[in-house]
Amino acid sequence: MNIRIPWIISRRRKIIAIILDCFISSSLYNFKFFSEFNSYPNRLVTTSFVFFWVIASYILGRYSSVYKLSSAFILKELIKSFLLILVCNLIYLTINWGYPLLFFWDSGNFYNLELRELSNFFIRITLYLASTSFIFQSILKLLTNNIIDQKKSWIFYGSKEKFDQISSEVSFNKKKIILIFLTNIDNLESIPIKNVQGIIIGEFSIKSKEDVDIIFNLKLKGLKVESLSTWFENEFHRIPTHTLDNKFQLIERLKPLEDNFQMRAKRIGDVFVSLILIFITLPLAIIISILIFIEDQGPLFYSQIRTGINGERINILKFRSMKINAEKYGIQWSHKKDQRITKVGKLIRATRLDELPQLLCVLQGSMSLIGPRPERPEIESKLLKELPYYNYRYIIKPGISGWAQVNFPYGASISDTKMKLSFDIYYIKHFSILLDILILFKTIKLVLNAKGSNPIK
């Protein structure tokens, strides 16, 4: 696999933090177990513990960046560490019959000495690990702030109109980037390259032979030289369609998504993960169904026609989150404070639980777990006219979640859809099983934090 894919490079600090936590948790667990029991623990148990620790830490946001050490930061990190200890022990105790939940109860029969010792050991190891990890992760965050997360200066070489256009796009992102405008008539040789990462070429058509030679010499001095679309792709992990000069430029960059190894592996993963999720969430689905019925005695599910792969019509299922006959005045996007949404609907939308029935669509094969979200044909008829390249989303199966969904809030307008389209095109170009796994974890994080489900307006 090509390791220079942008979404991996930009997360190198987070990857280092995860590797560090894996090393600390594995080493500490093995060392303490050997010192207390004079033997090494089961490798499967150690691996499971490390895996869960890292995943739970990621979901809680323990690997995010920090720019200065403050009392608020320390308090926030301590709360995350406490929650991590609590979650780890609750799961362990549930698996092992919850011994410390009845810490002061002793029948002499139900719990044996070995189980008590292991349970007490697990409580201690999570306390040791949380303390050690907190110290090392805090040091790493402060050190990498000046090395990896420093501000980036880029020179934009092109027209003022194009510069203003991308400046508004850049302002949407949280990434710290300084753009320096340089018109095509300015002297490129006078560029101060000391604190500049590279040059963004706005429009190739306006460059003269002399300009190209100067740009080449600057590249030899160590400056990056990237086209506008490539720069967006590398820095923001999306491809805005207005940065493309022509359709062929996009067509040649999209991966062929025929029946290859990764697509077959994706399908196997869809079926396997969907079956597990259906089994785990079945009690929750029953509770949601009861709550929906109690509120207004209406239908539990809502069926919609959406557009799938190759533009084919598919039928998707959702838990009903709106009032009965919510679309009696016509089809429309949801919006903030939408009066059509029920009380139960607000809850299941915030946690994305209204999407659970779509797992059946994944099993049936019309959808995937990860992919561009399918849209309604009635809304798409307008989007196809307003947004160039929108139909390029049809090259891959739609998904319950996707790269656009984990990077941008609920879309409720053409401008929102345009933004999401830039993420969808990026996903199609960089599709891989590894990226799907990342999106799956980011989706879990969003669901647990109840974020990204509300429209911007």
C-alpha cells in the first residue's frame, strides 16, 4: 500500500501517539503481571487490553493536539483518564462477573482467590497506565506542537479571483495555514523562501516559460510546487470541484473500482460487521421501536427511495424520526429546530441510531457500511444541475457513513452538499480498506459524542 497517502501523512502525530500508548500499555501490563504473578500473561489477553485501551482513548479524544499547557487542559485530560479507567474496569468486571462491584460481599463460594487477585490487578494496572500515559502523552503533545503542528505558509501564485475563492474554503478548516498572495505579474525570484513550505499554482494556463523556469529553480531549493487541486487534496483531504480545470483531470484521478481484491474484502467486511452490529444493537432497536410507538402510535420505520451505485434506485429503511405526514407539503431538507422532528427523533438523530435499519440494506447488498451518502432523486435532480461532477458519486456503493459524514455536519443546502461532494470525491480517489476502518472508528466517536447530526443552519 502507498504509505504517502495524504490522510496518513497529516495524522503522523496521532499515529506516533497511538504507537507510544501501545508500547506503554503492553510493556507496563507485562511487567506488572510478571512482578506480581511470576509469569507472563496470555498474549491474547494483553493484545485485547492494549487494543481496547487505544480505541477507547481515540474515541475520548486523548490523541488530539494541544497548543499550550493550561489548567483547563490538565483538568480535561484527567477527566478523560478517569473515564477511560471507569470504562475499562466496567467492561472487565462485566466479563468477569463484576467482582469489585460487590467488593465488600464475600460468600466464600462464588468468587475464588484467583479471580479476586486478577480483578484487583486489573484495577491497579489501569490506574498505573492512566497516570503513565497521561504524562507521556502530554509531553508528546507539547513537543510535537513546535515540530509537526507549526503554522504553514504557502504562496498562492495565480489570479486574485482564484485566491479569494480558495481563501474562503481554507477558512472553513481548523488547520493553521497562512496564504500569501502573489499575482502572475509579480517577480517570483523575490520570494522569501525561509518560512515558506511551497507554491500553489492557481492556473497553469497563465504561466509563461520564464515563470515555469523560476518555479523549477525554487523547487530545486526545496520548495514544494503543487497544483491547486493537489494542494487541497494533501492539506484538507478533499477535492473541491472548482479547483479542477476540466473533467478529464478528475476522471483520470479516480480509481477504477471494479471487482478487485479490496472491493471483495470490503463486501466481506460489510456483511461481517453488519451481522455483529445487528446482534449487539438488537435490544437497543427494540427499545427505540417501543419509544417511537409510545410517542404517537405511528409506524416504526420510514422507507425512502434513494440513488445507489450506477444511478440505480434503491430502497432504504430508517427508524422514523419525524411526525406522521411530515412531507405533506413536499420534500425538503431538514433544518435547525425542525418542528417535524419528534422528541424520540431528536434523540435517535443525535446518536445516528435512526440509521440502524440500514444494516439490513448492507446485508442485502444495495448499500455499504462506508461510502457516499445516498440522496433522494427528487433533491438530486436539482443538485445535478447546480453541482458539476455530482454524478461521479455513482461510481461506488452508497454508505451508512462516509468520509463526508465524519468531516462535515449534516448537509441541508446546496452549499453544504458542494462541500460534502469534495470529501466524497477524495474518498473515491483514495478508497482503501484502511481508510474505511478509519471512517468506522471516527463514526463510532461521533455517535458516542452525539456530534455532526445537526444542520449548520
